[in-house]
Amino acid sequence: MNRLRWRCRRGMRELDVLLARYLEDVYPHASPAHREAFEALLELQDPTILAYVVGRTSPADPNLADVIKQLTAASP
């Protein structure tokens, strides 16, 4: 978890908050496929993640799309 927590630190504070919240609240109970998708998400560049989060584009991977939905649903 510490390694993932470190990888949630991004260049954009907004992404830091969303990713860290998902890691703490959803990741521990997520399916293996969704955990893998979240870890793949952390490999992407900030502009790509932001485009997914704000809905400018959608990922082709359905598991990654589910993770993005959960990320945005968890935001206040």
C-alpha cells in the first residue's frame, strides 16, 4: 500500500486527492481486475488521467472505465 500511496502523488493536487481517496476507500475492497486497472491508471500521465476524470475521453478498457467512474463518484 505504501508503494501505491506514493504513486498516487501527482503533479496536480486535484488528482492527488482523488487517487488517494480511491486508494484508501475503494481499493482495499476492489476486485483483482479493478485493482489491476487502478495500478495501470497510475502508470498514465496526468493529462490523460485528467481527461478521463473530466469526461473528455474514455478509456477503452472497461475495468479502467469502472475505476474512473468510482473515482469521480467518490469526489465531493
